[in-house]
Amino acid sequence: MKTAGDTAILFVDDEPDMISSLRRFLRREPYQAHFAAGGREALDILAAQPVDIIVSDLRMPEMDGLSLLKQVKSVYPDIIRLISSATRDMEQIIAAINTGEVYRFMSKPLHPEGFKRILQNTVEYHLLMAGRRETTLEIERRLLQSRPPRNLCGAGIAALMIPAGTLGGDFIDYFVYNPHQVDILVGDVMGKGVQSAMVAAGVKHQFAKSLAVLNDRVIPNMSYPNLLYEGPGFVKIVSDVHDAVIDDLQDLEMFCTLNFARLDLAASKLFLFDLGHCPVIHFHAETGTCTLLKGGCMALGFGNDLEYKYVTADIKTGDVILFHTDGITETQSATGEIFGINRLVETVLTGHHLSVEQLVDTIRTEVAAFSGRSRFNDDFTCIAVRIEDTVKQKTAGFLQSASSKRMEKR
């Protein structure tokens, strides 16, 4: 857990005497103190090192304190912002407090002990919020995230999930049957907070439960060895999940969008259930183009009847498949423009040659640069899959061995 000694405070004032006084006055305090003589220098410091709290004078040349803190709020929303000024500026300061640009105001001249007490209270508040964020990240990591499989024969998978800072509804999971067949689940429950996170965890759990039940039904009945892997089993999983969660979702007046995909590397096929979710981006290595895979099913929670339609796509060596949530495409720039699906497609087109780990990191970098923010307003989730080879020759021996074992059991 973070402590007061780990906390960094940046003091901004254009008066050299004030900076010198602050250095002397705060030298015994446990937190790390940094100093800037103006707004431009403050922004340079923020870009170079982490800062948790910023205390700025209001009246400064070039850039006044409120303009500085407005930029800080936009680019570094987690930094706690304080401002000091004479009482004649109160109307302007109250407006800044009401819009959330300023956490607290301190009137000049500063009373030494009162000033120190305000800083201590702000540090305590920062540590409290940091602890909550750490707890949120841990809950999301354990309940809603899953590690990509590393033992697939013919495909590489990398994922990136960045929570928005509060509990959200994004979730992912993987269900590996053998080195050539894996199911990929990417979902998003409406809203934020504990309720959305719990619903997301419940939907994710229900997929695992339905898969386990189907697996128990199929394995003993070796007359239908492909039921789990092919169309009937694929539809059955989604059908069982829908039946299990629809009443609760409607009672809560919530819904969940998701992609549920089956990657069959032996057959060089992708099967996709799209329940009102973002389109899956499929880069085709042969043509150097991208297509959007989109189904026609409604989101979980919309209506009691679900039309069980899934789409298929051929996959070939060098193809890249990207799953994502709307936290990426709906990220806004400073002018209110959204990142959009076209920019995401372009990122895949230009970065298809990268490793899957590099690709998801490139997407994060480009979305962050577009928004001009270090943290996103919504959960950022994407999964990249690269088809490494057709695996038909590799799987021939495996399938023949599996068939022989089934014959022996009969």
C-alpha cells in the first residue's frame, strides 16, 4: 500500500520568495515536494515524473492557475488539485470547484500551520483514494480478467484490460479444449459500479458452468465426440447461458453485450456469436485488408427469446483477429470526437506485422494519444489473436491419435 512518503506534491508559484519559503517550511514533511515557477514548467515536470497532488497559485503570468489545473484535470485526472489566491477571486474559484477542476481552495496570505494541516488532510485523502483504486484493480483482476492461453498450437493470443478506475462491466475469459480449439469470451455489462461488476462476474461464471455441464454430457457419450466442438454444442452453450441469466438481468433492468467465439485451428475456422457487441476485426494476410465480423443477435437481457445465429470465417496463416469493447472506439478527444471503429481498423492494418503483445500496446498508445489523457473514461479491453500457421499437418497426428483412443475405449 502507498504511504505518505511515496506521495509527490508539486507546488507552483511565480514568486521566487514564495518558492524559497515553501522549500524551508516543508523540508521535514514526509512527502516528496517538487517546485515550479510557472504553468509551463509545471506541465514539463508532470510529463517527466509522477505527481499525486498539485498546489498552484492563481495569478501567474503566461498561464494562470485555473488554466493550468484545467489542463491537469484533462490529462492527469487522478492528480488532486488545490489552488491558493486572495479572496477577491472567490467567484472564479467557486466556479472551478463546482466544475470539479479544483479540489480545495486556500486563501492568501497562507497561515503556516493551517496550510500544513490542509496538505496533511489532502495526502490522507489521496492515500484513501489510492487504496480504493488498488482494491478495485484487484477485484477486476481476480473476477473479470483471465490470462490468455499459452499452449495453443498455431495461434498466439494477447489481451489488455485497463479499468477506468471504478468497478466496471468489462470481462474476458478463455476455455481451452485442446491445443487446437479454444473459446474466447469478451463482454460488457451496462453501467459501472459494484452491481455491473457482479453481473459481469455472474455471466462469466455461467459460461464456465454451461461448458462444464455440456462437457459432462458429451464425454461419456463417445458416439457424438464432436458435439462439444461443432455447431450444436456451440449453440447449446449460449442457449443455456441465456436461459440461466435472462430473468435476473430483466429484474435488474440491465443488459450485457458479448462476443463468444470458437477458434478451431484444426479446421482453420472461426465461429462467432455476437450478442449486440462491437464488431470483431479480421485482418486477412492474403489480401492485406480487414473485414468486420458482426452477427445479428440481441444483447443478453433484451427479450426472452434469443435467435441463435452465429457467423463463420476462414482463418489463414498471418491473419489477425481483434476483439474489443466500446471503451476503445467511444474514447473521445479533447474536442469531443470519438476514436471510432475506422481508426481501430487502421491501427490493425498498420500494425498487423507486430506481435500480438505489441499490437495491443500500440492500440493503447494510439487511443491515449488521441484522447490526450493518461486514463480512460471507460474500461479499455481488447484481445488480439494471430494465426501463426494452418496447423493442418501438425494436427493430423493429434486427431488420428484421438480417434484411435476413442476406438480403443469402444
